[in-house]
Amino acid sequence: MIDYEQLLNERQLEAVRHEGGPLLVIAGAGSGKTRTIVFRLARLVEGGVDPERILLLTFTRKASAEMLSRAETLLGSSLRRAVGGTFHSFAFAQLRRLAALGQGPAGLTVIDKADAEDITRMAKEELGLGKGDKSFPKKSTLQEIISKSRNKELELPDLVGREAVHLLPYAEDMGKIAERYQKLKAGNGLLDYDDLLFELEKALTEHQEFRDRLRERFRQIMVDEYQDTNKVQARLVRLLAGEDGEVMAVGDDAQSIYAFRGADVANILGFPKIFPGAKVVRLERNYRSTQPILDVSNAILAEAKEKFDKRLYTERTEGETPRLIRTMSDVSQAGRVLERIRELRRTYPLHEIAVLFRAGYQSYPLELALTKAGLPFRKYGGVRFHEAAHVKDVLAFLRLVRNPGDALAWRRAAAHIKGVGEKTCGKIALESLQGDEKALTKRRRKTPQLDELFSELDAIRGLKDFQAKLSRVIGFYQPIMVQMFPDDYPRRQAGLEELAQIGAAYKDLDDFLADLVLDPEEGESHPEDELVLTTVHSAKGLEFSAVLLIDLVEERFPMKRALDRPDDMEEERRLMYVACTRAKDSLTMFAPECLWNRFKSMSEPARLSPFVRDVPYASLDVYRETIGGGLARESGRTPTIKPLAPPSADPDPGIEPGIQPAASPAIGQGNKDLGMCRHRIFGPGKIVAFLPPNKYQVNFPGFGLKVIIEDYLEML
């Protein structure tokens, strides 16, 4: 017999022993979710339930296989007859049985992603759409949007309007292609991945005998990661469980972060209504993080609009206080992150340190800094900086500015010009090296686009300032990028902005190119020797001894598009919660005071992420980057959970959002060494008052009165 009382905590035991009705287990991060499922599987069988009557639905086959295997180890007997797998594999198996009885869908040939894209292309060609239009969405993009539309159960134009605004001009044509795609599948007896779920739902709804047979067989239904189910998956669970079936759903509404795939957090939030009388058990004891890290995570989650109330706690009550580091700008952020990594490396192996970010492009400056420092890293989610096609293209233009005889650079820079292939690029490079102006002039006259490229390169060479060169190259390349990557150029645009931000730290083209083409020497690579760089989405389910979160400012985390959509903001908050709860021992958050604006060639104030503003000030060790590049620890401020006043629309660098500075004394009182000073953003200003212990009130022409911390001012 298994000693459940000894091996489980009180709440886990409650979930494992539950009998007689629906059960919802809200499993907080690091609370032993899988352990609870495994022990419940064992408990059911030990209590006399035939394994054949158990259905375990997960999101990967690996997950179900692992759970069943662990339960078998506990029991010392086989669970081979229990059914475990993904929603899609279960649907396929049941539709096959139905087809054998002469019911259900006519065809059961399931196509993969590549086949689906080919049928989408056939539909497009049959309809004669997109002919000669290089900006028309590619087959992969068309298929992705068709699939998303079905999974989210949204009309295709509505989906495009929400998630791919740049493709709105093609929404009507895409709708026609989607309709034709469905007809081509049906006409050939084919089902795609999404069809499996909808066809099973249709079969369960239309064939009562089939539905009753499945309900009778699967008396115990268990669903893992219920917060990640989409609408049709939730309906399938309801159809399979029936009125009196025992269904156990396990998940965490606070970790529902896959809306872009169709996941609907309403499924888990609405479980008690869908299954009246359902018992709700909360797993709140965390086995991963220290309490100081959980305090920050709890504070972030506390402000969620719709949630199951829970508060994570742990017996690891002691630990390092999470840090908030306010860097002067996003330009300097990478250097401070690198310093913190080196500091943490004294305590933890490199692979136990992870840098997390909201979007893949946000790690570009750090990737460059790590490369220059010789620190190996592995990136998950998003393309590595030096591998991104649009980055390579911009660098190719810059290389040609420096060296017109670079044949490899010509191939990339002229890739968008019809008729200019590898052979021609080689000739252009040779003629440029030899200074054969006659041959080059003749070639330019033949191809107007090539002539335009030459003229642009000449103009860029004539610019003395490197920032001007970089800005003009990016401006010239942008319309080319839209032409070459019509499906996802908005995402690539963000990468170009990050490239411009990296360039802001350089004054010389040669230095810039040398650093960006420099890559660590290729050799044997071992994950245990590498730092982890990952998007928050890719970090789900993982844990690290030390976690660093970067770019915690508005428009980066949360993303800009989420600021005007309450549902999206709620998901961004959940992402932040997931990010923080990946940390076991150390959590460091970075928030730049300013963001580089390449269009204005200056930094602009950035607002601290609202999720960080929700954290009690007393729960964090706050540091600010000084003008000299060091870090100054802040102290002596009153901790608050809520801002004492709404953050200014134009926050002052040097003033912590959500923390009110002391009231300013009357002009002329408390003055100290009145005179002129300079701020790196607001420029020169007149000091009008000293505010003890370390602030000045300064009048900046064009900006008005600002209260600035002394470290951020240069006295003139």
C-alpha cells in the first residue's frame, strides 16, 4: 500500500482522495502538479478502478507516457490498458473506431502541416489569387491563419484584424482560399490536425450510441494543463464526461499564456459553472522558489482582474531579495545584465542562469555583449541576432558602404533585384575592386533598381556621421524588407529598431561591423556550459537557479499592442507571473529609464512596467545606474503597494514611478550650489532648488521643472 499521507501535502492529498464528482485542481507554479496526477492515477487503480476506464488527456504524448510510467512504478503493476495521450491522438483513435462501424467522417487520411500548406497553395492557384503579387501571403502564412481562425473560432477577417493588421488588404481573398481549402480536403477524404477535434465533437453530438459507449467506458477522465485548452477541447471534455462522469481538470489560470494558439482561459475559470458542484482544490505550497521570489510573484498576480485566488508559499522562507535595476537606458542595459551574469556565475553554473524576455528581438544587444565577452549561450524562442535574415541584409548594405568589392554582401543586398544573381554579383564586385567605372555604368543603365542601389550606396558613403549612415541604410532597406518578407515584416521591423539601438553606442562603422560579424569560435558545445536566453513562452515548464528579466517597461513588457486590450493585458500579466516563478534562488529585474528613438537620434523616457509597479517597494532591492556606469543602491523611501499617485504621462528619469518624491520646498529655499547642470535627455538646465538628501529641482528649457536624482546630473 502507498503511504499517501507521508508522501503528499494536505492539499495534494485532498485532490488525490477526492471521490464522487467533478474536481478542479488549481496548481500554482512549482506546487507538484504532475506528482498529484500520478498519485491520483495510482489511488484510483488501488481503489479498484479498472485502468481501462481511465482516460488521461495531455498536450504531449511524452507527458502522458511519463505520468503513466510513474504511476506504474508506484503501484508495481501495469497501467497499459489505461488510455493516455493528446486530444488529437485520442480523437483520431475514436474516429477510426466509428468509421469501422460505417459512421463518422468518410475519410480518415490525416495530413501533416506540409500537406496542408500544399493544399492551401492549390486552393490559391485554383482561385487565381495573388498572381504576380509578391506581397501576397505565402502558403505557410495562409495555413497558419486558417488554422488559428478555426482554433479560436473567429471569422478569418476578424482574426486578421486582431493579429495581422498588415495583411488586412488580403483578408477577403484569404477567406475565399480558406473556403476552397476546406472543400478540397472534403472532396479528397482528407482531415487536417484541427479537423480531428471538430469531427469528434460532431460524432459525439450526432451519434448518441457512440457517445454513451465512450461515457460508459471512460468513467474517470483526467485533463492536464486545462488552462491551455481551446473552446472545442473544453466542449469535448464536457461531452465525454456527461452528467455524472468523474472528471478531474488540473491547471493554473495564472499560467494561461497561449491565447495566440487558441487557448481560452475562460475554460478553467468557468469550470465550476460548466460542471456544477465541482470541488476546487488549490495547490499553493511551492517547492521551487524562495519566499522573497514568491512575494513578488504573488503581488503581480494579486492585481489580475479574473482569477482563482491563491497565494504561493514555501518552507524556503529565507533567500536573496529580488533586485530591480533601473539602467539609464536600453543602450546600457546589456552591460549591466552582463555584469550581473558574471556575478551570479560565481555561485551557479552557467546553464542554471537564464535571461528571459518578452520577444526574441529584445535579446539582440545582450547577444552582442555576450559574444564580445566570450560567454557561450543558447537561445530558445526567436532567432539568434546574427542569424536573422533582415539583420544580415542591413549588415550587407553597410559592408558595401565600406567595401564595394564584397561579393557576398552584393548577393544579399541585390537579392531583391530581378535578374541580378550570384554570377552578376561576382562581376559587380570584381569591377568595383578594379575601379572599372565604364563597365559599372553600363551595368547600371541596364537595371534601374541596381542603379538606385548604387546611387544610395554612394550617398551613404558621403555621410560623415555613422549614426546617419546606419539610419539611412535602415530607411532604404525597410521597403525592401516589406517586399521580401510580406508575411511578417512588422516583427522584423522590431528587430531593425533593436539594431538601431545597438548602433547608438558606436561612432565608427568599422567597429560596428567588426563587433556584429564577430561570432564565438565554432567548437564542441555542451548545454551545461551555456547561458540560457529564452522568451517567457519558451521558458514555461522550466526552472533555473537564477533568472534575469529584461526590458520591463511599457511597450516591451507588456507589449505595445496589449496596452489597449484588457484581455491581452491580463495575459501579459500572467506571462510576467510565469517569468518570475521560473526562478528558484535569485530573481533580477531590469528596467531602462529611457529607450533609444532612432528617428529622433535621442533617448526618450520609458515608463516602468505596470506589473513591476504593483510590487511592494519593500519586496525589492532597488538599484540605479549612475552616470559613471556603476550601480547605486536606493534607500529611505516609503514602501507602497499601490502608486501614491498615477504615474506621469512623461515620467522623469531618476524618479521611481509609483513613489512620490518629497514635496518641493519653495523656490529659493534649501538651495545648494545653485547653477547650471546637464541631463543626458533634457539637456542643459538651471538648478532652482536642492532637495535633501540627493535630488535637485531643475528648470529645463522646453521641458519645464523636473526633480532629478543627483547622480543623473552633470554639474556645469
